[in-house]
Amino acid sequence: MIDPPTITQTNTQPAAVIRLAVPPEDLPKVMKPGINEVRATVEAQGIKPAGPWFSHYQKMEPRRWEFEIGLPVKTPIAPAGRVTPGELPARKVARAIHHGGYEGLHESWGEFSNWIKSQGLTPDADLWECYVVGPDSGPDATKWRTELNRPVR
């Protein structure tokens, strides 16, 4: 289930990121370790997060997804291990909030994509999810919120 979508203009947001390329079925294996690594690097450098963690998907082919796991930061980080400076881009995006567990994201993205098309908008190839409220806040998945962002023209 998603809230009514909106169109907004994002600003460039500096971030600490890990770039990955994996088969889609491996996402659950790499997400938690990846964000833990990003968080530890940011904390070790004494930098405060500037928002919730995200995944920014650049390429989503059937057998390989290329994406970044990241954490917005107020000041740029120094590269450390797999963690490098990155950013969420300044773009015109369609945005909606998914309510519930991550297993429902696929259905919410379908509903959201249909809305984008119904508005006569053309989506760009990339997209990102910001995990506003998730497992870190508690086990009740009905309270989780994921922000869906799709650049559009």
C-alpha cells in the first residue's frame, strides 16, 4: 500500500555509499551487512547521518542489479574500505510512501509505476528507496515506511 504519490524536486545530498552488483535474489544477503559497514565508517569518522539509509538502483537487469547502499551525511566522508563518497542526485522525482514490510515493495512499486504512467510522465532508468522506518525501530512491519523515489521527465 502506498500513500498518494507526489512530484517533487530533490536537492543533491552528499552520502557515504558502497557500490554493489549482485543477482536480485542476493539483495537480502548484502543489504544489512552493507548498511552496517556504511554506518560504522560514518561513525568512525565522527560524521552524523543526515537522514535515513537508502538504496539507489542504477541498473536492474534480470540477472544483475547495480546499486548503492548509502547513508546521507552532512559533510563528505573520506574513502575507507568499500565505503566511498557519493550522493543522491538533484532530480525531479515522483515520490510515494510504502507502508509495511519489504516483501510488499514489489507490489507498491507496480502501483507507483502505474500512477507515473497515468500522469503522462516518463520514468528514468534509476530509482531509489529511503528506509524511513524499518526493522531498527521495532519488529512490527505494519509500522515500517519506505520512501519510493523515481526520477521522471
